[in-house]
Amino acid sequence: MNTSSTLGIPSTGTAPRHVAIIMDGNGRWATRRHLPRKAGHVRGVDAVRNVVQACGEAGVEYLTLFAFSSENWRRPPEEVSLLMRLFMQAIEREIGKLEEQGVRLRIVGDITAFEPRLQRLIRDAELRTAGNDRMHLTVAANYGGRWDVLNAMRALLRSEPHLASAPEAIDEARLAPYLSLAFAPEPDLLIRTGGEQRISNFAIWQLAYTELYFTERYWPDFGASALAEAFAWYGGRERRFGRTSAQLVQDPMTLLAQGG
Ligand code: IPE
Ligand code: IPE
Ligand code: MG
């Protein structure tokens, strides 16, 4: 019996279809060099540009970047406002190129907390690239995995209020369309730079069966060759989704026909 909506087995032999990244280590990158943390965040934006480019070249279809968590408001106010400024600048500077290159930009997270100018910029950027589908670039900003699940549950109950009195009718497939990454397949590979081995309230629902790759490298030092290393590691993984190794040699279509 299937209790999970995660059914298919994506091949690990090719570039992952959906890559999610927790971009961590900007501050430590700077501190190591006796620079202010700001310098690390500025270099972090350069790394984003390089990695977007490299993912496009590798044929990645969905790239989701964790840029600002719902917990990052706890940082000193000067750092929070610097991050907001850099975010605005990056959208302003890059949107033309993204539009040209066929990239569709989306921002996921509770953007109502941002100042109106940033909210407008986000909406305009999303609109400008809405017709693109060469690569889906998603930036998670003021995003939290728990927020996402709660928000989805609220939206589901708002649109189908009768479910409040029939909670057993709520299953994964019914909730999933309301999650903020509903447009994308589940991430195949999660990369976290900066040495920490935790999820930090990123996409907790969507990462259920994602391959997790942790590297000591700080985000500003992460580029095309580091990405290739991560993809090579991914290529060596065997994704089983609860099954045994022996089952995987069967034709995947047979597995699906058997109900996963
Ligand atoms: C990641 O780098 C950027 C954001 C979370 C916005 P950090 O700023 O967390 O860098 P470290 O972890 O302090 O080195
Ligand atoms: C996670 O990094 C959030 C982002 C990269 C946006 P943090 O540096 O905020 O995570 P913790 O606090 O070390 O878990
Ligand atoms: Mg950090």
C-alpha cells in the first residue's frame, strides 16, 4: 500500500533534475580573511551567479536557493538590512539576463514581511520571466519549512472548508498542491555548504527523499567545479525510496504499475 506520494525513481546517472542549495558560510568566509561579514555576503551573490550559470549548462531544470530563512530575522538589524539591500540589487541587476536566458524566477516564502519596494520588485521580476521555462530558478526568502506546511494546510482548508470536519480525507496528494514548491518535482539533491549538517528549517516536506550532500566549502568559494563534484557524488547514490536494491533492477515502469 502506498502511504507516500513519493513514487518514481529518478535516475542518478544524469544531472539531478532539481537541485536545492542551503548557501551557508558567507560570514565565516569573510571572518577568515579578517573582513567584515558584509564582504562574504557580497561574494555570496557572485557565487549565486556562477552556480545558476553552471546549473543551466549542466541541464538542471529546477534550482532552488535558500537565501534568507524565517529565523534569519534574529540577526543584528544591520546585517538583515544589508541582506535585503543585496537581494534587491541582485534582482535589479540580474533580471534582464535571466529573462533573456529563458530562466523563470520565483521567490517562495512570506514576502509580505518585506518592505513594499522589495515586494514590488519581486512581483515584477516574477511577471517578467513568467513565460520562461528553460530553467526554474527559485529563491527561498523569509522561507521556513514549517511555515510552508502550515501555510499549505491553511490554504487547503480555506479552499475546501468541508475538510475541517473530515480530516481523514486529507492526504499528501491533497495538501501538496498548496505547498510553495508545488510547481517543481521534489529536489533530487540538496547541497549545503559551510560545513553544518542540518536542514535549518528549509524545505522539510519536499526534502523527505532528497540525497543530502554536505561540504565544508564556504558558499563564496562554491562554483562550477564544486558543483561538478557534488553531481559526481550524486551519480554514485542508489535511490531506493523504501525498496530493496534488488527491486531496482526491475523496470521502473513495472514498479510503478505495482503501486510503487
Ligand atoms: C549564509 O551565510 C547566508 C545567510 C544565511 C543569509 P551565513 O551568513 O550564515 O554565514 P555563516 O554561517 O555565519 O558563516
Ligand atoms: C541557513 O543558514 C539559512 C540560509 C542559508 C538562508 P543559517 O546560517 O541561518 O543556519 P543556522 O542558523 O546555522 O542553522
Ligand atoms: Mg550560517
